[in-house]
Amino acid sequence: MNPLKIAIGVGGRFHADRMADALLQLGHQPTLFSTLPKFRFSSLPAGVVKSSPWPELVFRVSRSLGQERFGSDFKMVTFGRILANKLKEEPWDIFVGWSSFSKEALEQKVAKKNILIRDSTHISFQMDILETEYKKIGISFQRDELAESREIKEYELADEIIVLSNFAKNTFLSRGVPSEKIKVVRLGVDTSLFFPLEHREWKAPLRVVYFGSMDVRKGIPYLLQAIQQLESQNIEFHLVGSLDPKVQHLVDGVKKCTFYPSMPQHQLAGFLRTMDVFVFPTLEDGFGQTLIQAMASGLVPIFTPNCGAAELVSEGEGIQVRAGNSDDLVKTLSAFVRQPDLLKSMRKSAIAKSKQIGWETYTHQLADQLLKETRADPNFPSFSHRPTSTKLSVTFLLSGI
């Protein structure tokens, strides 16, 4: 087919650089419009990235002054207008815009086909979960009404909506978005960066890691509760990432846990290879790429069904527990301490699965879903299997305890 001229609009980066690279590999002509400076996209050829850094600067300054909501709203509206004006300057075959930044471009139908990407679940589903959880722990929560109204309008205007999992897709279906409008394109993992030690032997203590944002949405309050209940067990906990000040008070009194600031990807990859288990107690994630990064690094994942990446984990590759339940985390981690052979077996299976979900699978999916191309490749892995139920996962691990 002839090369397509494709505009990508994103406030920041997310996985837009991976999308642009995949489209280049497929022989198309992407241009990536972002609020980040061009040097942040060094993997892409010169001329592919167009930067509008002013909204990003205001956002970051506002966040440093404790006004993150103001900065976030300013960034989405201002960049949305800048993006729409830039896209009007030339014709496009396809526009692919990240949610909350694309309302103005979608209103103007800047391309022959206009596609929205939502990395998380339906925004109202996400807001509902956060509102409930904040109330549980006594923290005030204010819905981002501007972001919510913008995104709901974007869902209506887009020709198609790309989400990262069936879990995310179902949150759209439950709110009346037509099934035929939603496409699923799952992310991949960089197996040249995240890979396991070949002959790592498990020995006590059990080394458990979480990496990512440490906030209510990721289920950190439940993880901290579990850590406190496991103080007498031979387990070390390592938490990597930025801690939301709103949950800082929950950290007080937590022992046998080491906190680390966010790490560059290459440093994080090396750190993960020294760990045994990745715990991911998220309450809402459209995908949750950290899960497959951990599996590729040789870690056995403990995860909830409230993330899209859970759909890629089969029986024997990890353990699914209930979201919002610290007791399940305690029982599962205690079982791993008692059954190290089970941990070793699952480690092998997790590593094997990670080899099937590299970024090349993302390129195949993008060709099929975004560009409507078909591939008759018998080696292309299928992710059509359904996620293992919580009941089966926990029962499998805890049998005989």
C-alpha cells in the first residue's frame, strides 16, 4: 500500500515514540507532535518530532508549586489548541491523538480518519474508583471535571478509540460506547533491556519489589497494609517510584521496607534482576506495562484483575489476587516463602511468556487495528485467551498450605 501521512498528538510521551517507530517500520510517514523537547525522542529520526514545550513548562512549574491540577488543565487545553492549529496547516490521512489533548483536533476533523488513544480505562470509571478509594482512607478527592468532560466529548467525536486491553474496552462498553468503535492494541516490552539472569537461584529472604507511581490508584495503601502484616516473615520489600504526598502518612511505622526514588530505565532493569517477586496491587490500569517488564526480568508477578496486562498472564505464570484486598497479598507472599519450588517453576513460565510479548507484537497489532492491514503470520502470538480467575489463581497457590 502507499505510505500514509499520519499525525500523532501527545501531551508528553506515553508510548507515542514506539508508535512512531512502528509506523516508520511499516513504511508510513508519521509526524509526532508533543509538549516535550525533541531530544526526549532521540530514538526517532530527525524531523519526525515537532515540539511545543510551553504547556509542559507551565505544567511542571505549577506542579512544583503544589498546583498540579491547574497545570494539568492548562496543559491539556493549551496544547489541544496548538495541536489543532498546527494540524490544519497540511493534509493528513490519519490523526492519532492521546485522550484529553485531542478535543480541538477531533472537532475540526483534521484528517481523513481521526483516532483517539486512551491509555487508561474510561475516564468516568477511573474517577469513580478513585472517589471510592479516597473516601475509604479519609482523603478528600476532587474529580477533574475539565478532563472528564473533554474526554467524554473526545469519545463521541473520534472515528475510533484505541485502548490497551479488553479490561479497558469493557469499561467503555459499560458506558454505552459502541463495541465496533473500540480497538484493542496491547503494548510490548523491550526484551533487550528487561531480561533475566540466566542462572539466578532463589534463597531467603524473599525479595519483593514494586515499581511505578506510589498512590491510591495503584493500590499502595493495600500493599503497605500487607507489608505491616508480614513483618515476622523472611521477606524484604523494595518500593521504587515517587510517593504521592497524600499517602505519606500511611508509610509511618512500616518496617522491613526500603524506598527508592524513580530510576532511569537501564538502572531499573538491572535492579529488577536482583528481585524475586513483583507485586502489583493496582485498582485501575488500562494496561500496566510494569507487569510485563517484571516478567521479562525473571520476576513472578502478583497482580489484580484490574489491569489490562493481566490478560497476558496464564495459569502458572503468576498469581492473580483480588483488587483492594491486603489479605490476599499476605497469603500469597507467605505461600511463596513456604514453597520456593513453586516460585522457581513460575519464574520459568513467566520468562517464557515475556519472550512472546516484545515490541514487535505491538507493530503487528498496530498494522492490523490502526491501518486495517492483515497478516497471515502463523508465528504471531495470540492473546485471545481469557485471564485466569482470582479464585483459581489463589486456590492453585494456597493448596496444601
